[in-house]
Amino acid sequence: MKKFYHSTRSADDSVTSKQAILTGIAPDGGLFVSDQLGDDPLDLAEIVKKGYHGIARDVLGTLLSDYTADEVATCVDGAYADNFDTPAVTPLSAVGDDWLLELWHGPTCAFKDVALQMLPRLMSAARAGDADQGGVMIVTATSGDTGKAALDGFADVPGTGVTVFYPAGKVSDVQRLQMVTQRGSNVAVCGIRGTFDDAQTQVKRIFADTELAARLAGRNVVLSSANSINVGRLVPQVTYYFDAYAQLVKAGKVTCGEAVDYCVPTGNFGDVLAGYYAKRLGLPVGQLIVASNTNKVLTDFIETGTYDRRRDFVKTISPSMDILVSSNLERLLYYLTDGDCERVAGWMASLSTTGTYTLPAELMDRMRETFSCGFATDDETRATIRNTWEQEHVLIDPHTAVGKCVLDEMERAGRQRVCLSTANPYKFSADVLAALGHDVSDLDGFACMDRLEELTGVAAPLQLSSLRTAPELHPGVCDQAEMSAFVEDACTRVFA
Ligand SMILES: *Cc1c(COP(=O)(O)O)cnc(C)c1O
């Protein structure tokens, strides 16, 4: 067995990529990393001739080397099939002199689908042969978007189940419908009376409940999470950096080997870290531009060398980027220090006790060789949505607009530039409509969708418009004290 993965905070114990994917987080609280990253670069001249599936096979086969070629192929073919509304999976389109990499053609219309359609299959394959009874129950609290992407990814995947809690009355109409209409024999959804933080706190308690864990272990069931620090979410995202490059080469926009810049709207630093992995695997990346909203903890870090989460949390119109602790940055620190676990552990300890840490100047210089940064306020984001529509006739969502705004302000280095487009604009119809200058105060989610269609002639995706008539299968709402029993009932039902 190839045990290449160990914690960012200690190299003492190594695990296979399958174990890393099933466990999620290392026992010491660190993130799983591999010292093999980049030892085995991909053959760019071959890669650029391939389509999405072929590139995904090469990327996964390299980074998750204890999966067999057959296992990887089955996972790739299952994850990226009719569930995406285009065979290209992540098509590239022009916006002005730059490119948008459309990552939202999956079932929930946002980029997390690319990883969350794959992760359940990787987990299922990792368990195969291990046991025919029991399985992995994913438990997630969601403020809206991740819950649906997890539900859709895990639905009906053998050996897995998924339970999602959302704060009742505190998600949008469309978000609620996306979750409560979810089909699948292994899914459970429940609203809770409380806030997202309440739900999150309870879920953490459920994970820490050793008596519950022991009862479930008796039935060979383990609880796990699907959050973005799992290597099984990171690795599938590396694929589209290569695929975007391949699309540019095929279109004659770059010659093979020429560097390209990528601009990434960022929250947890997962998506942009995947770009760094692609670079380590041989992709000619010029700059990786880290784009933040008003919660610009990463902009400040890249500019000053001090990471400081001691600041007010701001609710913005790009909510999936409203994050003050960008967990995946820990992996980059590991690679920047050439694998110095002790230093990484020290910074992370400092972050959790004091809320801040500072990197030495030479490491920051090293980081800035690849990473640049910028941020956009909500007003700038709205202006970007409006200008992009009026000048380019391209409709973009607020997260993508943060990226585009930052990109537009950067000086051009003469390279082709790709802005990652992370959500379909109709996922955020009200904010997009308001950005175009319309009064949305009396309109519900579907009315905003209709108005936006009339106004722009851009069709809303069927995945969202069909929610209007879909049956509500999970109407339940419970108290926080009932969440643990809800999870246990779901395990009993799913893993009978
Ligand atoms: C999650 C998310 C992001 C941020 O991605 P990270 O990997 O957390 O940096 C950006 N845009 C959208 C629409 C998202 O859902």
C-alpha cells in the first residue's frame, strides 16, 4: 500500500489516499498532504489533446495513486456524466479579452459540484471490499449551498448516506427547495430551529459523541464530513485548471508551454490551492490571483505577511466567500516551508490561541512569486455585474464578479487570463437583478428569476427553474436537541 499522505503538522504517521479520504482530517487536527506532489509531473503535450475525462483520470491517478486505474475511471465516468448539462463539464467562454471558466454546469449550479460529485464515489471505492454492511454517513450543517451540493453528490451512492441540517427560515426560498426536494434512498434533510452557527455547533457535538460513535460502530457505520479540507474534494478541482489550459491550446489561443494566469474567487482557499497543485504537476501557471470580498483576510495576509482573523465578520452578496479562517491555506504553508511540520503546527497553534500569525519575509516573497491578490466590496461587485452585462452581454454571479473585478484592476502581463466562474447567476437571482438596477423588494426568488430572464434573455437553468413544481420530500423541522436522534434514525434507515 502506498502510504503517501500525512498530516501538515507531523510526518510520523502516514496513510494511503483512501484512508485520508475516509478520515477527512488528520487525528492531530492537521490536513493531509503528500510529499510526492510534483515528483511525477503530467505530460503537458499529451494532456492538452485530451478531454475532461481523460485529464481527470491522469490527475486523480497521479495524486491518489493507491486507487487502481479501473477505480479511477469508474469514479470519473460516474461523476461527470449526464448530471452535468454539457459534455465539456467546465467550458471556457470569452469575456472581453479574458476567459471565464464555467464551473457551474453541475446539478446544483455551483462549482462545488465538480468535487462533490466525485468525493462520494472516491469514498465508496475506498470502502469497497472492506464490508458489505454499514457505511459512511456524512453529516453537514449548511448555510445554504454546500448542503445541497453534498446531498446531490451522495444521493444513491452505495455504502454512503448523507444528512443535512439547515437553519429553518434563514436560507433563501430557492436554497430551501433545492434541499427539501432532494431525491435518493440514502438522504435525510431537516430544518432546525436556530441559526447556522447553532446547527454547526450541534453537528460538532454529534461528531464528538463517543457513545453514539460506539453504537454506530457496532453496525459498521461511521460518521464523516464532506468539508473542503478533504483531499477527495481538493484533487478533483485540479482537473479543470489543466482542462481550461487544454481548451485554450485547442482553440489556438496559447501554444503548449506558454504561461496562463488564473483568477480565483476565494473563501476557504481550496479552489485556488488546486491551481497551485496544478502548477506543481507541470501546468504553466503565471500568476494565481486570490480574489476576496470584504472579508479580505487573505488580501491582507498576502500583502503584509500577517494572517489576522481578529476582525468583524461581514455578510456580503458573495456569501460562499464569507470566511475568516481559510483552512486550506495550511497546506500551502506546508509546501512553502518545504514540509516543515513543526513551523506549520506553530503557526496554527498561534492562530487558534491568539487569532493571528506572521510569516517571515523570505517565505512571503516565495508565496508572491506565484500568488497575487485583490478584493472587491459589494458595491464594486454590483458595478462589475452591471458593467459586464452592459458592455459584454455576459451575465455573472456575485462570486464570479468579485474575481472579475479584481482581475480588471490588475495590470496585464501579456498572458491569457482565466477567471474562474463559480456559480450560475440564477443561483443569486435577487442580488444579480438588484445589481442591474432593479427594485427587488417585493419579489420572491422565482419572481426574480423570471424578471432576470425577461430582462436578459439568458435562460435560467432547468436545475433551478424546475424546483417550482418539484415535490417537497423533506418538510421536517426539529429542535437542536433532536438533531442527534435524527442522525441515528437516518443511519438505521439507510444502513438497515
Ligand atoms: C465555495 C465557493 C467559493 C469559494 O471556494 P473556496 O474553495 O472556499 O475558496 C466561491 N464561489 C462559490 C459560488 C462557492 O460556492
